[in-house]
Amino acid sequence: MSKEKQTRNAEATKAVILEAAEKLFAEKGFAGTSVREISEKAGVSGPLIMFHFKSKEGVYEAVKAAIMERYAGSKRPVLDVGIPASEFLREFVEAMFAFYRDNPSMLRLSKWDNLAGEQDPWPGEDEWHHMYEEYFLQAQARGEIRADLTPMNIFSFITGSAHVWWEYHDHFLRHDENQGRGGEADARFLNELTGFVLRGLSPGPGDLE
Amino acid sequence: MSKEKQTRNAEATKAVILEAAEKLFAEKGFAGTSVREISEKAGVSGPLIMFHFKSKEGVYEAVKAAIMERYAGSKRPVLDVGIPASEFLREFVEAMFAFYRDNPSMLRLSKWDNLAGEQDPWPGEDEWHHMYEEYFLQAQARGEIRADLTPMNIFSFITGSAHVWWEYHDHFLRHDENQGRGGEADARFLNELTGFVLRGLSPGPGDLE
DNA sequence: GTCTATATCCAGATAGAC
DNA sequence: GTCTATCTGGATATAGAC
């Protein structure tokens, strides 16, 4: 290495670009982001981005691939299928709540994608769904939770509530009259959602009316 | 009116433009839609759009205003606050489910807006929330539904589930193994959501575990 | 009110020096 | 690997005839 170069480090450069791009794409979507903005935020030239990722679309795909890889193993919690339903549900509700809370940029990306018509699930998504639904099915067979709901719907009740809480988080907080600090409303929501689910899925009689 | 003109009718022209623009904006978002596309779909020239709406942004604002006006009075169902909770809840769940089903373009628009950082609620939105939450509060006071959940959260459980069902409708259907025709899964979802809510909000004991 | 023609700008992408 | 300079296309927007 006779001549030490300025910054020549392809991997590091790509990482910087991807980091900037992820923020911008999450913030403004694919169509709303220009490679010029990415280049400025990343502190590199526009053509360099082209060199590394071939096209703007290439950057977008790389961003998604990076996110997917980042969450590949730890994306959604693996829950022990042997535990009793009440415990499983508590953990599941909390896991979903935390997942949506902790991955805002991934979620924004997937929402942009969803609106743009991208309907392929993110890799691994199906397996997670299936795993949880399988658990619900078994718990129903054991009589631990009511059997008149299809597992997919149970899944969507829970994830839907958590999803929308974070999607409209600001909106909800603004209209929460007795909001203390932000964290309080979040904790209360999680707590109440858990209680709601536990009762809503209980097998016994006890319906309203 | 000595000279009958070709199509000179400002209001009609604007309406045509707005109709085309609403579809395109809902479909592809603000950034993803060009006024050229709008002009082609509407069958008018680009400059004419500028003439009537001043700018692309002007068209966007006008589209939103038109939607807001369209749904001003009839946007969300007014439910009789005097009816018993179980009946109210059935109607409420169904109303939310139907609302999300029947207004896809309005919802897509609001989602694009939401992602783009527009966080002002649509006019009248707050009043609706308040109305429903007020009902929950009264039902709680009467002992008809459990009192340990805040009305806002109850509201979000229900709307969240319905919201996400339609947001990821295709996705859910694809993974519904025993899906008959599309309508069946929808009806089943509504039915099960209703059942889930009725039990989840019941005041009695009966929690899982 | 509506059009055609056009100005102006900014996007993504390429060429080629270093 | 990284840059500067530049091409090309498509975008919004304007001018001005009809």
C-alpha cells in the first residue's frame, strides 16, 4: 500500500449511502426522494451512487434488502408454543406492540410499498403469520381459547390494533385528554389491549348482552 | 348567446379534472402523479388544469376539499346513543367495517397524506371520535361494558382491526386457505370481529386464565 | 375557457478525468 | 472509487393565439 487513498472503501461508502437512503425513502417514499438528496445527505456524489447501485431503483431494493437482513433473525419474536394461551397472548400482544414501536422506518417503507402496489410480503413474513396462527389453532384444540374465530382473524385483530396505534400515534395522543407523558398512554394502551384480547378470546360464555 | 361554444363550462371542466385527479392521486400519491397524466385521463390539456387550479398542488388541495365536502354530512354513521351497548357495538363495528370498505380512494388519499406528514385530521374527524367515545363512557357508567378500558382505546381497537383488514385485504385473502369467494372471508371477518368485541368488552368476569 | 407551443427546471443517468 | 461535467428526458408552468 504505497499510496494511501482518500476514502476508497466501497463497503463503507455503500453503507453510508444506504443509511441516508433508508431515512429518506422512509420519510418521503420512492417517488418523493431524489438521488440528489441522497447524495447530499450521504455526503457523496450522485454518480457514485449510480456506480454502486446501478440505478435509483437499485438503491431502493438494496435498502429493503438491508432492512430485511437486519431483521431476519430477530424480526418477530419466536414464542414457545408449549406455554399456556394466556401467557402466549400476553407476550404476543406485547411483542407486536413493541415491534411496531421499534421499527418505524421499516414500517413506513412497507406502507409506501403497500400504497405503491407492492403486494409481495416481505421475506419471512408468511412464516411468522403461519407460526402464530398455528399456535392459535392448537390453543383452540386444547380449549384454551374460543374456537369460533379463525386464527388469521385473531392475528389481524391483535396486530391491527397495535399497528393502528402507532400509525396514528400523534393523532391519538393529541386527543388523549388525560395524557401525562407520552409513555404513559402507550403503556396504558398496551395494558388495555392485553386485557381486551384476553377477555375477547376467552372460551367461556360471557358475551355482552 | 349568439355563438354556442365547444365545451366552455368551467364547473363541468373542473369536475372532470378533479375526478381524474382523485383517482390518480389515490392510486399513485402526489409525488407519483404528473399533471400530464391527469390531463390525459381527464381529456383536457395540461395548461387548462393550471388555469383552473393554479398549480399541481392546487389540484391536490381541491381534490381533498372535494372529498371532504362529499363526506361532510354522511361521512360516518350517526348512531343512536340511547340504544343498548350490544346493539350499538354491532352497528358500530359494522359501520366502521363498511366505511373502510366503501371509501377506498378517500382512505388511500389520507394514507398518502399521513405518510407525507400531513397530520391534521380531516375536518369533522374529531367530532366523530368524540361522539363514539362519549357513548362508550356512558355505557361504562351504566355498567353495560367494562369500565377499565379508556374509550379512546376501545375506539382504536375496533377501528384498527377494520382498518388493517382492508389495508391488507389482498394479503389476507391470499393466505386464507379456505377462502371461498372474496365476500365470504369479508363476512366472516366482520362476524368474528363483532363477536370478539362483544366478548372483549363484556363487563363480567371471564378473562382467559 | 381552451388550446398549442414553448420556456425552464430538475430528475436520473453517462462519460471520462483522476 | 470517486469526482466534475454533461446529456437527455420529463416535469411544472407560462405565453399567447383562438
